[in-house]
Amino acid sequence: MEMTLDHALAIEAKAMVALAFRNGPIEALHAGKPCAACSGIPAVSHISDEEMKAMMKSAVNTLYRLLWQRKNDSEAYIENLALGQQYTMQWDDPKLKKPVRKRPPTTNQNP
């Protein structure tokens, strides 16, 4: 099936990303000054394992809350989406790619 852009779904996705990622622990990392010595060097890790774990846990918690609200408390969900949309007005729409089904990793990579 070919994917087509659903504008309402794109707005919802961007709002969820703003709430789950942009306004999470990643914002504290982003707020600092860039490292002149390591900027743009892919071989240099720019975040620690602890920071990555905190970002993923925060994102999972926020997305779970939003999905729970979508199912159980639509009024709160709509209010939260409206908040998230305030950050995304100038964001690009999603680029549509053909869905790829990948096998899950064989090692345990849970945060």
C-alpha cells in the first residue's frame, strides 16, 4: 500500500514528538554550548549512555501517557496535543518512506 500524507496525522505526530522528545531531557543537552573540538565528528559520542537512557525513558513515559489519554481521556489528549502543536508550527511535514519491516535486534537493548 502506498503511503500518502494525512495532514491531521502529521500534525498529531509532530505534536507528540515535541512533547515526548523536544520538551524532554534532550532539551537540557541541546541548551548548552556546542563542543568546538568534537562538533561534527561522528566517531565521538555526544551523549552518555545514562543520558540516552534518560531520554528514551522520558519519551516512552510521555508517549504512553499520550496514548493512554487518547484511549481513555480524549479531552486531556486534545489539550496536550494543542500544547505540542505550539512548538511545531514551523516544522516540516513528515517525509514519506515505504515502511520497512526489520527484525528486532537479538541483544537486549531495553533502556
